[in-house]
Amino acid sequence: MALTSSLPPWPLTSPAHGGVALRRVHEGDIAMARELATDPYVPATGSLPADADDEGALAWVRRQQRRYAEGTGFSFTITEAGSGAAIGHCGLWLSELGEGRGTAGYAIVPSARGRGFAADALRALTAFGWTVPGLFRIALYIEPWNIGSIRTAERAGYAREGLLRSHQVIAGTRRDMLLFAAVRPE
């Protein structure tokens, strides 16, 4: 297990862009996690159980809270800038930081979709990523059918680099993934 000493300090100022701010995950995020768990795709791509009850959502929240201490990366709750309401989750995963690479992921609760929050969150997460010493590239892996996520990546300035055939297992099936990436500005 990696140590937090390999990661920079947690940001003192919450990353933000447009209509969102990113903050640490806390136990008040159970309702947001439960709503994310109603989307059939979100649980297939991570550790949130489908249709999670309070106990399952709390266990997921606690796993997210440990990501930084474990040296995995930064796990954030996406909040609506005006109200502070939890509307989703995103993360910057840094297991390849030694090579200058990271990956990102994001999800918005169904009731808050269609308002540009995902692209704002990805912009905030990416800008934060460029403050991480040694990080030069952030990748996204998106299934070809996921038009909403493709548009989010493009709006946030990520470039499509290609198709990775049979790249990842999702819901027990090997899936093709589109590779999008952003490179640290010179």
C-alpha cells in the first residue's frame, strides 16, 4: 500500500469551476451515494453497491474517505456552488504518479444531470491535478456508447486519443474503452 507521503497535501482551498466546488467526502454524503446507486451503470464501474441502502452507502463513503490516506489519490464530493448540495462524486487517481500519469472519474446524481455540472467538476479536478507535482497527464476511459460522458470530456478540454479494445471488465464483461486525455499545459 502506498503512503500519503507520495501524495501532495490535501488542497487548502476547494477546487471549483463554474457551478461546482469539490470537497472532501463526509458522512453527510450518504443520500448522494444512495442516489448514485440508483443508476444502473455507476455501481458497475466502481465499489458502490447497486441500490445501496444507508449501510451500503456509508461503507462506500468510508472507502472514499480512505483513498487519500491509502495513497490512491483524491476522492471528492461534487457540490453545487450556490447551495453546497452534494450532487456527485469525482476522483483523481494517482497510482502512476511516479510516471507522471493519473486517471480521473466522475458521476453526477440523476436528478442533477443535464446542467453542465460534470464538465465543471472535471475542469475543477483537472486544474487541481496540474497543482500536483510531477503530474503531466490525466486520462479518462469512457465506453463508446456513453455520449454524455464523451461530451463532458470534450467540454472539459480532453482530447480523444483512440479506442482500447477489450480494455476493461465492467459488470463481468470485457468492454472497449475510448481513451481521452489532458496534458499539463506548458
